[in-house]
Amino acid sequence: MARSSKQVTVTGVATLLLAFNANRTSACLTNTGPVTVFTGPDTTVTTTSGDELYSGMPENYEKKEGDDTISPLYGITAGTSAVVTVEEDTD
């Protein structure tokens, strides 16, 4: 198993957090910015349609828990920048 980590700056434009990866077994997103990041499966994500990733809160996706771990994930903010730490495990 391999683990990778990166930091992604998210703004008011949909930003790719996780690309499609058929080998991903888990992912953890942590919003280290000052504002909420809204996440969704594609570039149509908005601040009203996305799932909230609050400042300082991690969100975990685990294949063994039945979560979708292979699909892409995008993030967007209401305009202010936020940095999201993205960690993923792959087979």
C-alpha cells in the first residue's frame, strides 16, 4: 500500500481535489483554510449543492466502509481561498 499527500488551494472556481483512481482504497481531506469548502463529484459543484467540509475538520472515505473511494472529487468555496490537505492510500 502506498500513501500520498498533497495540498490543494480551493477558490470560488471548482478545483480538482482527487482524480479518478481505481486503485485508491481510502482518502482523507482536511480543510486547513479559514472557510468552508463544498465538495462534489464534478465541476458543477456549487456552494449550495456541495457537501460541507468545515475548517479544521477531516473527512474520511474508506473502501472497506463502502464509501466511493475511486471517483473524482472537486471543491469550491464562496470566494475566499482555503487549503485542503489531501491524503490517499492506494493498492
